[in-house]
Amino acid sequence: MIVADRKPFEEIIEMLKPYSSILLLGCNECVTVCAAGGAKEVAVLASEIKLFRAKEGKPVEIKEVTLERNCDPEYVEALKPFINDFDVVLSMACGCGIQFVGEHYRNKIVLPAVNTTFYGVTEQHGMWAERCQGCGNCVLDRTLGICPVTRCAKSIFNGPCGGSQGGVCEVDKDTPCAWQLIVDRYKEMGMLDRYLEIQPAKDWSTSRDGGPRKRIREDLKI
Amino acid sequence: MSTASNLEKVLKAGNFAVTSECGPPRGADPEVVKKKGSLLAGYVDAVNVTDNQTSVVRMSSLSASLILKAMGLDPVMQMVCRDRNRIAIQSDVLGASALGINNILCLSGDHQKFGDHPTAKNVFDIDSMQLIQCIRQMVDDGRFLSGEEIKGKPDLFVGCAANPFADPFEIRAMRLAKKAKAGAQFVQTQCVFNAEKFGKWMEMVRDLGVHEKVYILAGITPMKSAGMAKYMKSSVPGMDVPDDLIRRMQDTPKEKQAEEGIRICLEAIEKIRGIKGVSGIHIMAIEWEQMVPEIVRSAGLYPRPQS
């Protein structure tokens, strides 16, 4: 899923200063799972904003809407009947959703209420962690399921670096060293000799470095 | 094949090599480099010039290397993968060779989190292993990483670093074997405080026959004080400072701690020289370069072989 964090309340309030009616958008997909921008978070944020603005003597009207998805035209279309009734859209969807709604309603400004952070998993209840950077050229076969691009702070393909100690990354004591995990996995599977293979320089052209990416399936186009 | 590197000559002649380090200043004053260089001249076979070490902005490694080169020293230009992509790296390799730099040390580089610009974007287009491969391909085959031909190929003696004290320990010798396979010709290790563990690592290195493929220079750092010893243990990632060593420094009166630090360092050199497969030492006297001549003399490693 795509993981996000709600922006600090002060930053959101500052962005909303010029506006007195807000369409507050949530999304039922990833940001609901990571408890950043689902219907529940939309309701909480709406009350916080209303309370704050009422106290300031600048009350605000807020409509709460949580779409099934913000990254698909058919769901975004649902905003059409009422989006123009509001000064601004404040979105708790991920960065994709925020942009996509803006692309559909060009006369509206869509403000971000969350910081989109990573593609990750729920490691345990209330704890999410990054697993993939979408580099477009997967190497998980070579590293037995642990991504060096994402999970090593230096994206090293022939690790571990000299800063790996006690299984922990030098950058953060709560982050496991990706290469310790890879070596452990090689050992577990009786494949430690694979460690000796030198991984060649990566082709980053399939990653963000090659420019914005697009996927076209002619057979699915209407 | 050999280069014009003094370090390579010394090692190939079978001498026990001595290298040291010069950290460029956080400013544009060449005198700082010259001063450090003059302290080391005659006492070492080559001088490493760090590349924005600990991710703190400093005078570039190539510039400081040139200043030392002009003084007659043989600089080892360090190069990290943190700040340059493969285009900038190869361009700097060509430039360094054109300006008469003979040695290059390939490193991944400290994460920028530890430096003075923690909000910077890092590069890490290639890693230290791939950097070694890349430079050897440029030097030996006259080809860029892309495979295209270089007109006027660079000539460099290629080194790398190794940390015998980082984890997982069991692959640390294999990792050096990989670097040797990638084309590293010499290696300088992390500071050896734990000679016993270093000895174990060397045993694993010998078992893999790596000491016959790459010249191994053991890292040596004299400790100025008990405070420094404690700091290195607790705050420098991948550093192994045994407790008894810290106690020994702590039990020494403050005004005698520097002297004791030098004594510990000389004892380490003695132990290391007795380990089969070690070809030299790399003295990293951090902001204490003036002690290098005394260390080299007291260790019986002076005079250095004449080039």
C-alpha cells in the first residue's frame, strides 16, 4: 500500500487561511489502511478545523467526502455535482489522488493534508514500514526477497557497508541492516555462496531517473 | 601492469608500507593542506586525501591531492559514491589521472545524515564494489562503464577499504574477496584496536587466499585521551574498541594519556606486523598528524624506501 502521514495541524490551518468553505476528501484505499486519510481521519480533521476556526472567529463550512479511490476517473467523477460549491479542496488521499482530482477539476485548487511517504506493509498493528521504491527492475530474486534499493540507506547492491553493527543500520538504531537480512536469508536457504556474486551497476533508467513512467496496455484501452 | 604510484612500487618491492591520511580543511586555504603534508613528508609512502569525510563539506579530494602532489607526496585520492553519479565519477577519474594522481581509493561514503548537510539528497548510483570494477575497466580495458572506448585511458593504482569489525563478521573476509575479484589492488582497513579480532579476520582472509591478491594495510589510530576512546566506541559506527583498552586509558593520569595512546598504538603495530598477510599500516591520526613521524620512527619503520 501507499503510506502517508497527516501533515501537522498548524501547516494545514495555515494553508486554509484564505478559504471559508472546504471540500475535505478522504480515500477508502491505502490511506484508510494506514490510518492517515480514511473516513475516520477525515471526520477527525474536519472537527479539528471547525473548532479552531470557530475559536478564531472565522468559522468554516466543511463537507466530508471519502471516495472509493482517488486515482480512478470513475470515482473522481462523483465530485462533479458539488465540487464547485466549495472554495478549495483539502485532500487526505496520497500524492497520486491529490494530483488526479486537481487534473479533473482545473478550476479548483487541491491542497495536501498528508505527506505521502512510501510503499509499505503493516509490520504490526499501528506500524508500517517501507518495502519497495518502484525502481522498475526488480532484483528480489537475487537477494532472496529483501530489497537493497529500499531497505539499505545507501541502496548498496554489494553490502553490507562498514556501518552495519549488531544487525542494525548505522543511520537508525531501529532499522535493520538490509544486508544483514540478506546474508541471514542466504544462510537460511543454504545459499551463502551466492554472496560472492558481484552485482553489476544497476540500470536506473527504469526508475524515476528515466523520467515520469507510464504503462500502456493497448489491449485494455477503450 | 604498474602505474607511477610510489605506494605500488613500495608494496611490489615487498616492503612493509606506511600510509597516512590528510583531511582537507573546511575552507579554501591551501596552507592547511601544505602544513599537514609537510608533517608527513618523508615518513609515509602515500597519503590518503579524504573525500568530504563524515559527510561534512571540505575542500575537494582532488584539489587537496594536487597540493600534496606538488609537494612531492604520493596522494591516494579517496572517492565516495554518495555525492557523484557514474558520469561525475568517471569524469573525475579522468581528471585525476590527467593531473598526475596515481592512486584512488573506492568507498561508498558515510551517509549524509552524519554530516553538516543532513537534508541533502544522496546519489549512490553505484556502490564501492561497482566503483572498483568501473575504475579497473577504465584503467585496464580503456572502456567506460557504458562499454564505450576511452581515448587516452587513465592510469591508477586502485584501492578499497574494509571493516573487519562490522557485522555480520562471518562474511567480512568474503566481502574483501569480492572486492579483490572486482579488481582492488590494495585495501586499507578500519582502525584496529581489537588486534585479536583482526587476527581472526586475517585468518579467514588467508583461508580464501585473498592476501595473495590484494595488499592489506591495517588501519592504525593513536588515541589522544580516554574521552576519545570512549567516543570512538560509542559514537563511531563499525568501530571496535575493547573495554580493557578504554580502562587502560582511563587509569592513566590525564596529562599522560596521549603518551599512553601512542604506546598502545605502537603495541598494535607490533602485533599487526606479526600477522601473516599484512603488507603495511595506514595511520589515521585524526587532527594529530604531528604524531605520525614519531610513530613511524618508534615503530622502526623509518626511513622509508626511496622512490
